[in-house]
Amino acid sequence: MAASVPSPSSKRRPAKAPLLLLLLLAGSTVSLLAFSHPWLLSNSSPPLSSKIPALNSFPITPELSFNSSQPSFSCNASLLSSSSQPKPLQLNSTPHAAALEVEMLASMAPINDGYPGDSQRQGPYHNWKLFSIDFQDMLQTLKIFIYPDVSNKSAPFSSIFLPHSTPFHPKLGNYFSEHMFKINLLRSSFITSKPEEAHFFFMPFSINAMRNDPRLHSESSISDFVALYTTKISRKFEFWNASRGSDHFYVCCHSIGRDAASKHRELFNNAVQVTCSSSYFQRLYVAHKDVGLPQVWPRSPEKTLNPPDARLVFYAGRAKNSLVRQELIATWANDTTMDIFSSNPPFPYEEGFRRSRYCLHVKGYEVNTARISDALHYGCIPVIVSNHYDLPFANVLDWSKFSIIVGHGDIPLLKQILLSISRQMYLNMYENLCKVRKHFRWHMSPRGYDSFHMTIYQLWMRRGMQFTS
């Protein structure tokens, strides 16, 4: 039976469970890791009374970061727009007032990209008006407490918790979203140093950093470490025990991130997993509890998009780890109207997106790849061939308005399906694609309706709805 959870403002219960019992619940192998890494059971974290530092105390390599003055994105697809400007906001003076005002002003401008006041045309949104109103409420209300490990540079495992100093390094491409979320959260108005007013608690460990740490690396060691860390905060702080972890969340974009919580029962049953591998077919992902994170690679800005006409379809990717991709290659690789490659194409990768009307996202080892965000970035309608994919922001975005979703069994009919789409329908989808691109971009500092805010909004929608098992 689900148990009710106290509100964030209610008095939190101190931890009372003995260490031995907690270790047994977290898994029998956990104790072995504790002896190897005693820091996990130490009391070396900074005091809660210390304010979480600004991100400028964690230097980001300048030459690898986005240009904050990059030009605006636009699309030549006869987009509807409005010349009306958002009214100035009147905000009370608070510690985060400046950051909040920047976020709110930035978030109001994109409202005019939709169809405000037109209930018959929602564009790519299920209900833009309700979403935008609730979004503004979130900006002024939501508070998130970050466990102090995020700023403890002297801890033995500090690299696991600190924000990444070079998030734009090419080797981090697949895990870019994981690192950028933490950087953006630290630079946002949502963080609070007062845990009693928090709606959520962020566990700042990085699965990608653990995977690259020779002391951990293996899937078993990573799950042991995460279980021990969860045990540590449940012993040292009272917040976990007040809700049994249901108002806690962690972020991962690595394929083994889902199994990282497998050795701590309350963590994988109750805490919110924000993950790129959002498949509701997998045993450790729960669609109504967990959150799909868009997998985004850092790409150079595309100033203006034009609907392409050169080629019908583009796809390039390895097929050895996916029966679905193997069928795609076997069926369509020799079709001269479709650019389907099982390795690198004979032209620049990005050119395949720019010159094609439709770009395929086909399930590999996991349901997710960066091909969806790449297609949106370069102006190519995504064709999603990935069963059981809990698509990011699906409760806000109507994916049928800017993408084509087909099942694995429809691969033999793929060309017929795409050729049946009229020119006008294609242009309508392209227009909607131009509107949703902003939701699949990361910035060094959060901007309205970007990937960070849209992901945070998913948490906001889960506030007060936590259940424990």
C-alpha cells in the first residue's frame, strides 16, 4: 500500500535505523565497498548551513564552452509570430531575484512562438496556455536542495560530485546532457540552502564520472557506491527518511545508470530517475515516476533553417548491436532515393541532416540516441523507430506534430509511409519543428524553455505526488 509523504515544509524525522540494517537493505556486497572507501560512511561533507557556492567557483574551460552571444535561431517556413513584447516583471527582492528575473523574462518571449489565444491550433503543444501559466508558477515557486558533496573539493571522490570542468569535450558527447543539467541547476534560481523549503533534493553524483574512475568503473562497483552513498545521506541527514527518498532525484545519461540504483530498494522504488534511457519496457524505469532526459550533443549553431528537398531519408549508424538497425540496413541500404549507411557516410555527417526531409532515429542498444536532437537541430523531421521509448516532454509536446513515429514492424513500409505525407503536412511539421528546437538545447546559463527548464518542469509536475513502496 502506498504511504503518504509529508510536505517539504513539514517536520522531518531523524534517521533511526541502525547502520547494519541499512547496509543489509542496500545489498550484501555494499559493506565490502565501505571498507575500501570509508569516506562514504564518514562525516566529511560541508555543513548544511554553508551556502551552495556559485558556479563561477568551478571554472569551465572557456574554449570548449558555448558562445553566450550566439545568434538567434530562425526557420524559413512561414512561421506565425507576434510582435508583442512581454511586460516587465515586478519581483520582490530575494537572494535569487536577479537570476529569477532573467529566467522569467527569457521564458516569456517564446510564448509568442506558439498560438496564444487560438484554442483550435496548439501547434506542437498539447495545451500551450496551461503549460505556460504553470511554467511561470514553477519559476517563482520551485526550490531544490543540493547535497553539499557538490561543492566539497577535498573529498576523495570529489570528481564524482563536482560539476564537470570541460563539459564540451568531444569524448563526453553522449553524456553532455547529464553534465549540463548539474551546471545549469547550480546557475539557476531554483537552488536553496534551506532544505526545509525544498520541494526536491538533488543527489549530485555522476554515473559517467564513476564509469571513468578506475576505483569504480564496473557496473557492480558503481551500484555498490550509489547504494552506500544513499545509505550515507539517509544516516547523516533527515530529509531522505522523511519521504523514504520519494522527493529525491538523480540524473544520468549513461546506459548503466538505470542499474546503478538496483542495490538500494528505496532508491530505485521511490527516487526519481532523470535519464536519457527512458524505456518503459525496462525493469528499472517507471514512466509515471521517472523522467526522460533528451540526449543532446553540443553542436555549432544553425542560424537559419530551410526545408530541404534534396533527399528523402538519411540514416548513418552501427548495426551490430541492434536487430532493428540490421533489418533497416538489409531492407533499404540499396534504395537510391534513401541515404542509409551502416557506417560513416561519404559526406559530412551533418550534411545528411541538412539535405534530407526525414532523418531516422533507430533503436540501438538503448531506445535513445542523439539523432533526434540532431535532426531537430539541423532541420530534419525525426522518424522514430524505437518501441517503448518514453519520449522526453511528451506530456507537454505533441510529438505527432513534428515527428513520425513508427513501430519496428513497419520498417518494410517505411518508404510508403513517408511518401504518403503531403507537402503541406510536411511543411506544417517543419514549422512545428522550428518551434520545439529551443526545448532541445543546453546553454551555459539556463534560458527559458531550454532543455534544462523543460526537464525541471517534469520534476515540478511530480511534486506532491510521490509514493513510497
